[in-house]
Amino acid sequence: MLSRTADNLYWLARYVERAEFVARILEATQRLTAMPLAYVGATNEWQSAIATAGSTKAFAAHYTEASEETAIDFLAFSTTNPSSIRNCFEMARTNARAVRTALTAEMWDVINSGWLELRRYGNGLSSREELLRFLRFVQETSLRFDGSAYRTMLRNDAYYFTRLGVYLERADNTARILDVKYHLLLPADEPIGGSLDYFQWAAILRTVSALTAYHWVYRENLKPWRIADLLILNEQMPRSLASCYENLVRFFDAVAHAYGRQGPAQRKARAIRTRLQNSRMDEIFQSGLHEFIGAFIADNNALGAAMAEQYLM
């Protein structure tokens, strides 16, 4: 496969995954802000949504204050935000067109119809009800794309590169939402385990579709260390860091087998997986969750760079 084709497939999958994650952030934030003030607290939930999306600096360059209107405009429709839902759909379709013959008909239909549907929304939404319909449409488009890829693609290098894009992006998203929760969302004077903490954690779990899974696994009330354990170390949770790296190692090995050689990307992926497997939640909290997640995000980015140098250039 040409490196250009692999690059298009990789970024196609990343942009679709990113669009879904931004939609989930907006949905969770709107759910939080709709609660009574006694549960919402004094924090700016829309600012935390922008931080979770990794767009704080880009947002500050165009807006002076994070409000519902400015945050939704920037994260959903802004053409100046590379990670907005609109730009993610645009770039996903651009990459899909470039490798049209490497996609199945079902995959192309999902991307193209999603892009056409997005254009019908114009540059804004008239009500909160319409926003919810829009966010559901984005999530459903991502799920349809993922499902069509899983059900219709040959298990060859084209499939492997799309999966690598999905899991690298998903790991980054999960890490960022955990980091933002601990440093921006909970006010300094609010007790951990209080009512505000509970509702914020519930919203975070809904963002990654993990609220029901949490109760199945731990069978108790929401506790920060349990939630961190679920989203970092539990390999049964599809969006956890451990699960993402189990899949990344598997698909990096599949690419290596297809091409008959391994390289820095395979070694880097295995090293990160091993670090996660050898980690314990009590040790992570003792050394600092923020520091652990910051190191993980840096390693995840380094793996993406190693992959790009090894296969996409």
C-alpha cells in the first residue's frame, strides 16, 4: 500500500472518532448545565468542555468568554477550529474521497451522506432540542461508519490502518477527559464524593458510554478512584487506555506481519501497553494522576509520530 493511502485511511478514522467525541462532550456539558445550580456549582462547564477538546488556545484567539453559544459555535461549526465537528466531517470526507477505491460502498455512503446531512444544518442551531438531534446524528454517523468498517472491510493493511487511527484517537480522548475532570471541573472547595462531584462524574461516564459499565463492574456508588481504574486500567472497557493499547499492539503487529518487518512503532506500542499492565491505581494516585495522564498523552503522541515516520511518509 502507498504511504499516502495509509495516511488517508488513518486520518479518516481519526477524524470520525474525534467528531463523535466532541459531540459527546457537548451533550454531557449541556446535561450538566441543565441541572439545578446546587448540583452544577460555580465552575464554567463550557470552559471545561473546550479544555477537554484540547482547544483552549484556539478558542481564546477568537472569543473572550466561554458561554453556551460561543462553545457550541466553536466546537460544532467553526471553520477556524481544526477539531470542530464541521471540520472533522470535512476532513474525513476529503480523506475518504482520496482513497475511495480502498473503502467499501457502505463506508463511503456513511461518510458522504453524513457530510451532506451536516450541510443542511448550516452554521448554527435554533434550539437545544435541535442541538440534541444534531449531536445524536453525529454519534450515529460515527457508529455507522465503525460498524460498516468492521462488517465489510477485508482484514488487510487498509483495515489495520483505520483501526490504528481509531484507537490512537480514542486513547487520547479518554486521557484528556480524565485530566480535565481532575483539574478544571471540580472546584477547589468542593469535597470529593459530594453531590457536585457525583453528578460531574456521572456526566463524564456518560460521555464515554461507561455509566452502566461502571455499575456492572463495581456494583457501588461512583468513586473517583474506581472511575479512573475503569477508564485507565480495565481492559474490558472499550474506551479505556488499557483496552486501546491492547488493540493498538494487535494491529501494529498485524501490519508488521503483513509487511514482513517490525520497527519503532511496534516497540513503542508494546512499551506503553506493558506500562499500563504493570500500573496499579493506588500507585497512580500516589504519584499523581495528572502527571500519569500527562506522560501518557505525551507517549501516545510520540507513538503517532513514530507511526507516521515508519509508515505514512
